[in-house]
Amino acid sequence: MESATTHLQMTDDGNELNGLRVLVVEDDYLVAADMCAALMRRGAIIIGPASNLRRTRELLRQYRPDCALLDLNLNGVLAFELAEEFEHEGVPTIFTTGYDAAFLPESLRAAPCLQKPVNFKALVKLIQANARCAPLA
């Protein structure tokens, strides 16, 4: 069985995300591995991946991510509270999920939301546009 990110558009490796610290929160190992590898090839510094709320909170305390990629459903637990914590900490969040943006509570609907399988080029552009600091190009 293929992982959802097998369909990521991962050609034309570059350094668009050079130096950006991206926290990846994803409970599917293959999806997380594919996403992390693709982002590293674009120059991102990967924090994680984390597959549950506890580990995500540890990484958030330990590092200062410039951006977080957040799957909404982590092993059956909805991560809305975690998204609100990111917002409180000033960490821009991009939802990478199987859910439609309409599923988000009103308070979180301003955050970008990409449905799986994630379009990698769109993800890179969203990270560039939403990260706390500009890439070190």
C-alpha cells in the first residue's frame, strides 16, 4: 500500500526553505517520513516528526519552530487544542489533513489547510508565506 505522500510532487529540489525550522506532527510513519525527507531536500530543518500530543508539546518547548505542519487526527485524538497552543506560542500552523477546512473550529479557520495527499509545491509556498522568519537563501 502506498502512503498518502507518495504522490507529493518532489522534483526540482532546491533551497526555498533553507534554515526554516519546521515541526512535523503526523501519526502515519510513512507520511511523516516522506514529508520530512522532501522538506529536508528543500533546506528545511525538521523538528520531529511527532506522532502524539505529548511528544509535540515536548518539541514545542525544546525548540522554536518557525512553522508547524499539523495533522488534525493523531491516533484518534483531534488536535484542535494543540493548534490553539501553537497559535498562543506564535507558531504559524499549516494543517495537513484528510479533513476539509470546514471541519476546523471557527477560531482556527484562518490557518491554511491542505488535504491529503498533500500537493508538495503548494506546501512549500505556504511554509514560505507563513513561517515566522524568512528562509536564509
